[in-house]
Amino acid sequence: MLTKQLILAVLQGLPASSLPHLAEPYRLFCERIESALKHEVPPLPALNYALTEASPRETRDLIRTLKETLLIQDQSLPSLSKRQKEVLVALRLFGPASCAQLARTLSQDRSHTHKRLAALMASGLVGKSTPPYGIFYFAISSPLPQALASDLDQILENFTDSPEPVLPPNPFEVATHATIATYATSATFATVPHRKNNNTSSSQRHVFSASDALREGTPRDQHV
């Protein structure tokens, strides 16, 4: 991820080739700075050149990254180190990520990244999700006060204790004795065809009552 410190390092001669971990828009930006410096362009004009030559997509990504970086730097977070702030910026920019993904993006040691994530979680700035396919970390945008935790538990408990709603019958579900007795009427069965009788033609139909249906098992939708 591109940071102000990294831009400063490139302006002072850090080769862009030593930054393979950077995503394409950021790497191209650093390569333009390096190219301008090689043509003896002073550092600040080289930076302006790289900014003005950026594509719309590069410009969008650069603006988002630098805005988030400067915002966190301006925030009152004295308990966070520079590396911890980089992890927080990455989560806010790119969304939920695993420890390994963050370590690759930031070019940090994985064990150190894990410790920084633990510190950010302790500060209430980062949360952890454990879906079936791994552990992911995310930036907390709207912290929930601890005082509301009991209210949250009460809301969920009341919801789970409420009676389950009675669902309407599924017209595609195979009927049973219980569903027939509950939903069927004699008018319903007056329209249901009877099984084919050996002594009757295939065009004949027999009207029967609900008690007949219970003896037969289930109403037939067509001749067998």
C-alpha cells in the first residue's frame, strides 16, 4: 500500500523495482517518479509530473489511499505505532482481510502483523470474523458502546423466545393426513379426480368427500 513515507522514500532515490508488493496503480506512480528523477527533474516537480500523468483510475486510488492515510495521521491515536496505523489504513481501504493478506500488502512480517492486529482489536478499532473458510479482520467504522451490549443481548433473547410464525401451506408440498385435515374442504375435493377404475373409462371422474380422501391417503392429481 502506498503511504506518504513510501512516496518520500521514492523521491529520495528508493528504486520502484524494490516495491514488488505494491498494486499496479501505486507501482506505476512510483515508476513515473523514478523516471523523472533519472532525467534530472527535481523531486517536487517529479512528484507533480507523476500525479498529473496518472490515469483516472490511478488518480482515484491515490486520492483514496492518501486521504485515509492523512486522516489517520491527524486523528488522536497516540497509542498506535506507525505500523499499526498502516494496518488500520489497509483495512479501511481494502476491506476485510486475513493476516497473511495484510502482511503481503504492507510488506510486513506475518507474526508482527498478527501482533499489530491484536493491539488494534484491544483498542476497539479492528474486529475479527471467523467464517468457515478462515479468520478475517475488519476496521470498525461505528463502535458499539460496551454499555449497549446487555441491551443487544436482551433484544436477541426476546426475538428467539417469540413464537414462530405459522406459514401458509406450500402448494408444491406433498399432502399428508394432517395437511388435508387442516386445509382441505369438501368443496376442494369435489374438484379432485379419482383414481382410474377398471370398470370405468378414462374420461369418467368420481367426486368424493374429505372422509374418502383420508381413507385413500392423499388426493390424486391425475389418473394412475
